[in-house]
Amino acid sequence: MNLQSLKIPSGWSVEWNLLTDTDPTEDTINEFTGSSLLLINSHTRLKAIDVSWRPEGDINGAYQLQVICLLPKFNSKTNTIEYEGIWETPELEFTTKNRLELVDKLNHLLFYLKPYTDTRILLKPGVVDQPNETIRQELLTNNLTEEISKKIIASNHKKLQELLLDHEAVPYADVEKLLHDGATKGVKNKAKQLLNSKQFRNQKPETSSEFEKAKLISVITNKMEAVLAELQHLKPEKEFTLKTYEPNGYWSLQWKSTKLWKTEHYLKEWFSVSLYGDTDAFSLSGSHEIKDIFEQLEDRYFLYKEKTTDTLFRMLNTIEKQVKESVLKAVDQEFDSSY
């Protein structure tokens, strides 16, 4: 048997190669065993390409190709950089029974794969800045909260403060603070550019409360659109739609109902979310509403009373989940037509 010929450009290294130019048959399937047939790494691109045959040793199997991103890790014992693959989330997966098709895919990827960018916060190559990286992970995992904003500003870390300025929900007050107290001149310039952008241009410190409300409404709209996409995927037969009235702080998720009440006509059903209040405190409610030709009912599912915009920002993930679960419950809920 001969190893499969590949066009491997500079920058790639072959860790092992058991990939032959033999096609799988009953006589050759013993060559298609082992956890991996081919592993090629590029430390400059921070990518690895792995090829295996799955199920292992099965004539009915297929070639499985995965592109894996690599994270540099400093080994203090050997004083060298090692590379760990993010195997749980491959960047690309490709399956084929055809060896030549696999070879074409490999040769293309070896030349055209784009480098992976390690977005972690590092002290030096391969060494994670754990306190600041923990803050970055909090920002990625949760909504932007007042507590996270304070941590980022207090960190005096350039990358963290730039991430804060890039966040869709960054408040005017934080941008203004970074304009004066940013970690670097670059951060201060970025804050200045943001304050002069269309997003912030007409905002003044004395109107920041109104601006925070507008930002909250905008983010709620994004959350409602995300809920809509999930509902459309989970129950496409219900033909979900979303109506948004941002000036009034009102959102309505509507769907195709097959329920009857006092007439022979199907009910109209929707789930409404309403934001109301003054500049200091707001209330947010969610209700299932039902309308027949002559009557209308409302069943409130949740109500958060007199909350600040900061509090509501912190609650947005919970509210998004609650809206989705409430709608699914309302859709499936049996309606008592004798009511």
C-alpha cells in the first residue's frame, strides 16, 4: 500500500499519516481502523485537520474530516508552547465515501483555511490572564450588567474596555467615563468616536435616563426577535409573527389558533409584552390574550413592577426564556369554551 499523495503547503506539519491511496473494500477494510488516519497541524493558523473512518473498520462507513481550532498553552516544565484542540466544537465537518473527493477537500483546505484568532485575554503567549479572562467570559455569557461594567472599568484593561464599548447595550454613562478614564489613549479615542456616532450623538448627560430606556427597548426587540425565531423552528405550523411598537414599549407574538370559544370562528391569540413607567422606574408585563368576535380575555403570566433600567437589563435573559416558555404553554393550553 502507498500513502495518499497530498499537496501540503509550508506552515503545516503532519503529526501522523495512515491515509493510503487504497479504496475501502472487503479485502482492504482492515486498513481503515484506528482513531485517526491523518492529523495535520498548523501552529501559525492555529488549525488542525483530522481524518478518520467511521464506523471504524466498517465497509459501510465513510471518511470523516474535521477542522479543529487550536489554543496555545505554555508548558512551564518544558518552557515551550503546546497546542490544545477544541475538539468539542469543530469549525468544519465533512463526510464522504469517495477518497478522491476527500483528497480534493483536503488540498483546498490546506491552502485556503483562514487562521483562527485566539480571543482569550493573555499575560503572554499561551498563558491566560485568569482574572480578566473570567470577566470577559461573564460578559459573553450574560447580558451586560452594572456589576460587569464596573469590573471592566476598574480592570483598567484595554481589551476588556474595548469589548465594553463594542457591546450593543453599553450605557452612555460608561462611554463617557471611558472617555476620561480609559486604560489607553486608544480606548479614550474609541469612546470619543462612539459619543460622536449616530447612536449617541444627540444624547446628553441630562437625558441619559431617556436614552437608557431607548436602549432597553431596542434590546428587548432583539430578544423578542430571537424568541420568534425559536418558536418558528419549534412549531412552524403555528405560523408565528411578531408585531413591534417600540414608541409604546409594546411587543406582540401572534400565532395561528385552532381553538373555539362562543362562536364557530377560531379565536385570535397572541402574547403581549408591555413596558411602561417613568424615567426612574419601569414595569414589564407579559400576558396571553384571546379574542373572539364579541369578547376578549387576558391572562397575565408575569409582572415585574417598578424596576430600574439597570435591573431590567440584568433580567433580560430570564425574561427572554420566560416569554418563550409562556408562549409555548399558552399555545398548548386547552381552552374552556364554557367560560
